[in-house]
Amino acid sequence: MSKVIVITGVTQGLGRAMVSEFIAAGHTVAGCGRSAEPIAELASQFGAPHQFTALDVADDRAVQNWAASVVSELGPPDLLLNNAAVINDNAPLWEIPAEEIDSIVDVNIKGTINTIRHFVPAMLEKQSGVIVNFSSGWGRSASGEVASYCATKWAVEGLTQSLAQELPRGMAAVPLNPGIINTRLLQSCFGAHADHYPTAEEWAEVAVPYLLGLSARDNGQPLTVPV
């Protein structure tokens, strides 16, 4: 059965790779990203009924309008994937500029909360659907020079555990560690060593079927994609 999949951060990396895999599997995708040009390319490539919108998930009003449009046209999401995230340039915490920390907190934490606040009420009406908040290995451990990113991903783990306790039976909220994947984000931290890990496209071949298999029985479980 075809599902409605909502994904944030679809212009590159894991988000972009998931779009192709979900659509190839016969599902309808609504995605957002901050860069208008890649969003336009996605809309041109895939067309209706898929929907792609340029917005910043940190902008609560923009997310509210986007959610209303998606729900009106496609219905409530069966799978809400909060994937959008940014990371600081490698540096000790005291050297990370305030504006960079603001951006990381706004996108990684507030952006996740914004999409939950505006999509989940429609999901609650039918009492079904799975919310997956993308965490990280650095949401369950820590490393130097990425303290602000780690802080946000630990926050994602906590807020998802709380959300899981608030949902009715039949729904689920899952904090997901996607694993270590060779994306631009990883390259910014690992440099050339990122080449030792799977590409986003290779990851998506495994991750998309795994995500489609999540259900209410997984509510509150901190999971990791088996790649």
C-alpha cells in the first residue's frame, strides 16, 4: 500500500537519497529543504503527486504553512522523517561562533519540534503514523570539536523519548541513529576518511525498507539503521 512520506532536508545527503528510494518503492513524498534550486530540480524530476517546498525548518510559520498544504493535498503523513540537520565546523566549544551555535540549535532541535507540532495533530486524528527523529552516533556518545552538534542530537533523543510517552496507542516516535554515512556532513568532520563509509545512496537502499517496517511496536525505542 502506498504511504505518504514527509521528509525534511531533502536537497542533499540522506534526505535526497531517501526521496529516490521511497518514490521508486511506490510511495508519495513531500519534502522540504532550504535551497530553492535543488527543490525546483526535485519538483521537476518527480512531479505530482510528490510535493517539494523550499523552506527553513527553523521558521515555525513556514513549517506551519507547509504542513497545512501537505495535509490538505496528500493527507496526514504515515511516516514523518525529521532528517534536516547542520553541524559546526570542527572546533573547541569556546571557539564556535554564537551565530553558528544558534543555527545548529534552531535547525536540529527547533526544526524537529516545529514539524512535530504542525504535522502530528493530523496524524493524531487517525491515530496512526510513525515519527522518526534523526539522531546520530553523537546523540548517544560524544567527541571533541562537535560539542554543539552532539548537544542537539542528545536533545533529539530526549525529546523523542518524551514524545513517545505522549502518543496514543497505534503511533510511534523513534529516535534513529542512521549510522556512519559518507555525506557532506561527515566529510566536514572526517575529511578523506569519510570515503571509508557507505554513500547516501547505498545507505538508502537498506534504510528505506527498514523505515517502512517501523510500527507502533517500536515506540520509544532508540534504533539504529542496520548498515
